[in-house]
Amino acid sequence: MLDETRSFPPTEEFAKQANAQPSIYAEADADPLAYWRKQADRLSWTNEPTKTLEWDLPFAKWFSDGTLNASYNCVDRHVEAGKGDKVAYHWWLTPRRVTHHHLRRASKMVAKAANGLSELGVKSGDRVAVYMPMIPKPL
């Protein structure tokens, strides 16, 4: 009933400017640890990792001794680099472009909410449920 066979290849112009080119597959196959270390070097780390992979089957730990802030890497560093007005993602349901500036303002609101919960006595390990609809709100 739900047999989807359509394909949506990118335009040649888009493919040429993409970060991921076909050569990445050969590079990753040749030395997977070096490949992922190179990718990790593109991030901003609070504490640089010295270990790439710890493999104790069935558990794998990537960059276990490193520390980073995911929000900073996804939003703040792009705003700091002057790319705040660039589109971070396109919301498909109600066509809307969400920029890095929008996300930064939203993250500040999340921080305010977290601080408010802290002031109410919520601490690490407590469980809190917050309803958040899946609709980006204009900020």
C-alpha cells in the first residue's frame, strides 16, 4: 500500500557545491578512524578528545574523553561567523525558512525556561514533562 519508489536527485549545480562528495566513501573506507577524527576536528570542543573510538563489544564509545556543546556547534558558532541570516533549515509543513538567528533566540528562551525550572527546585535527575508542538514559532 505504501510502496514509494520515487527518487529526488539533486540538481547538478547543487551536487557540485555540496560538502559531501563521492570521494568521502573511499576516504572513510580506507581508514574509518582517521575519517571520523577528521570530521570531529570540524567541531568546536570544550575539551578536545584524545580517543577516537573505544570498542568493547557490544559497546562503542566515540570521542569519550572529549566534551562539546551541541547547541553551540549547531547554532552559535554560525552566528559568530557572520552566518546568522543563513537558513539553518526549511520547515516543510508551513513553508518557512528558519535562520541561525531564529535558533539562537529560541535557545535563549530555552535557557530561560531551564533557569525557571531550576528556581522552582527542579534539579538533575528530576523528571519534567513539557509539551512542545512541532511547529516553529516566529521569533
